[in-house]
Amino acid sequence: MKKLNVGCGKDIKKGFVNLDSVKLPGVDKVHNLEKYPWPFKDSEFDEVYCDNVLEHLSSIIRPMEEIWRISKKRAKIVIKVPIYPSIWAFTDPTHKSVFTYITFNYFRPNDGLNYYSKARFNIIKRKIVFSPYLRFMNPIVNLNEKTQKIYYFFFSFLMPANSLYFELETIK
């Protein structure tokens, strides 16, 4: 299995191709993620891991299309991003994109607004992640998709979560 760790920074993962825009110890490939195409072949990876990197890019669609392009059919895609309206979505001045509970719905094959991109993914898992101070909310909110939606659409401004965790599957 070939795996890619996108925007790895200092989080070097064994068994992954570690990609970052800065040549740090353990980085295998240096490339500016805002320059397309990324330096990989079509359908090269079985798994792509993006931990708090996509929010630093000026587009959501372009990197998702690149991830789709370089991923094999049914590849596992793990994405972690700050969730709006969390303070973490806006605190870092290098953040260029904001993600909501439904942002990745636009890449599902059955979504009515999926005409913005040809990239298609199934959402295998979606989790709203709270800070350690509100960690008691994790099992309540993530009980199922219905409780997640109720929280996000009605209570997220009262008790903001920290981040989103997604597992996607590439559709080709």
C-alpha cells in the first residue's frame, strides 16, 4: 500500500511519503501545495492523510481534485480540519479556507451541488471533535448523523467544537 502524508510539517509518518512545502527532517517530497498538478502520478496512492493542512490553501476544490486524481479507486482519505464556528478556524492568520460540517458533501455523487468538481468521494465517517474541556460532548454529538446535524445547525454557536474528522473513499 502506498500512502501520502500531505503537509506533514514535523509530523513524519513511517510508511508514508511525507510531503511538505518546506524541507524539514524526514520530508520526502518538497512541493508548494498551491501549485498544480502535484508531483504524483494519477491513481498512485491507496491512502492520503491531511492533518490540519487544507485550511491553509486558498481553494477547497483544487486540492480535493488533486487528492482524487492521485488516489486509487476506493482509496482511504483522512482529513482533519478546524470546524466553523470554532475559534481555531480563524485564530491562525495563515488559514485561507473555512470548513463546515457539510463542506465535503459537495463531493458526494448524489449531492445536488456536485457540479463544481469532477472529484467524487463517499463520506465513510464524519466526526465533530471537541476540546478537552468539552470532551464529554464527543459521544453525545457523535452518536449518529442526526445528533451531529442537530448540534451543528442549532447549537454549534453556543458550544463550538474544535475540529472535524473525515474518512472519505475515492470514487472513480
